Amino acid sequence: MSTQAPTPGDDGQAVSMHTMESVVAAQLFAIGASVAYSSWNIGARWADDGPQAGYFPFYIGVIICACSLVILLQAVTGRLGENKSFVDRGPLRQVMSVLMPATFYVLGIQLIGIYVASAIYITVFMVWLGRYSWLRGLVLGVAVSVVAFVMFEVWFQVPLFKGSLFNPLGFLGY
């Protein structure tokens, strides 16, 4: 009986290579189609004085679409090789544990401004991933944001984005 410890890749395949190849091929097709469509609208024909502005970009877009269709066909039919794992569940969870809060942080910057969003982001990361106490996370999150505020707004007099939903720092006159 073997008592080996499980390796990080033993927790199952989250996404296969064929799936990712198909997704990337579809995205490339969308980019190529967008380029071809936009180029056609600005003029992708041969005029009396030579090619119009969209002539070459149109054909580049068509070539991108054709190549992405070949990749998609190969991915769907399994001609691109073994159906290996693109990412396993464990590493995907680690990536998502950083990506999702970062996504909410960017949205938070748009809504409540960079200083308040940064204080929340630092606090959540310290508590959730760093396993610090809420008090320590909150104190350091607020301290970093206050230092950044004083440095940019007061010393350098460079205003940073305060948010479009409301300005939580409006009472300070900034």
C-alpha cells in the first residue's frame, strides 16, 4: 500500500486543452471578424487611385478568421494532440482567489475611488489570504490608503480618482 502524498495536479482536471484551444480560436475569430467588418465599413475595395484605407486590414481579418476556424476544427476533432489538462482545480482555485478580488477592486475604484477601494482590498487580502486578524488588516489597509492620500493629494497635488458613484472623501474638500 502506497502512502504517497497527493501532488497538486491530482485534484482533477478543471479545464482541458481542447476546451481552451476552442475558446481561444473563437476569441481570435471574433477579433478577425471585427477587424474585417470595420475595414469593410471604411472601404476595403480597390479604388481608382489604389487600395482604400481598409483594404489590407480587411484581408488580415479574413486570414485571422480562416486560421482560427482551422484551429477550432482541429481542437473539436481532437487533431491537436492528447486531451491534456490545461489547468487543474487546485491551481485554478489559487488563481481565482487572486483574480476575483482584483476584479472587484477595479470595479470598486470606479465606484468609490482608489483610496477607499484600496483600504478594503488590502484589508480583505490580509484577512483572507494572509490569515491576519481583522483589526490588523483594517489598520494597515487604512494606514496605506491614508499615506497614499497624503502623498498624492497633499504633497504632490496630483488628484487620483475619487469614484463615480459617490465621493466618500468629499468632506475633505478633495
